[in-house]
Amino acid sequence: MAKLDKDSRKLSKQLFTASFTNGQLDQAKVRAIAAKIAGSKPRHYLGILKDYERQLRLETEKHHAVIESVQPLDRGLSDQIVSGLKTKYGANVTTEFKVTPELIGGLRIKIGSDVFDSSVRNRIHRLETELIHA
């Protein structure tokens, strides 16, 4: 994709800002904005739509946690994790639990660009890196 010019990037940011109602992404507004841009086809409209989609994806990822463990978590522990995430990131956090045997043990939580990794696999990798660079 060609680099988006300054005016197109500014328009994309304005569209993104207009996509919220009471601090929450409003799906009806998102659909209406995307349809209007696709229908009116302003200069660089494909680039504008791609940048707008990127901003929406990043915003959605900031409120979605992926929690990985070696085996399914019991209800009490999963509720405790969700409660902690909602305290830290807000009540509108969504969660997704995944079973990832490769972790060997522990947990890995990714929400937005934050990653909390207490897995055995990560500890082994860190130890291996320290030994190589020692």
C-alpha cells in the first residue's frame, strides 16, 4: 500500500474519533462511516478505509484479552483473572481462553500490546538466552 498523505490520514483519524458513543466504539456508526466513504469514494478512499480499519482493530485489541494455559482453567481461577483484567483495563474487556500445551505450565495473557507471560516455556527461553549471552 502506498503511503497515505497527511490529509487522508487526518480524515481517517477524524472518522475514527467520530466512531464513538459515550467512550465506546459504536458499531452502527462504524458501519455508516465505512459505507459513506466507500460510496462517496473521496481521493485515496481505499487507503483511508484501510487506515480506519487498522485504528478500529487496534482499539478492539486494547479491550480483548487472550488468556492461554496448558489446560482449561477452573471456574474460580478464570473468574479471578477476568476480574483483575476488568479492574485494570475497564469493565468492557472481553476475554478468550485458549489451551496451549506448548506453554508447559503457567499462563500467558495478551491484551492489546501488553503481554504477561509466566509460562514455563518463557522461563526456559529466558534462561537459554542468558546462558548463550553469558
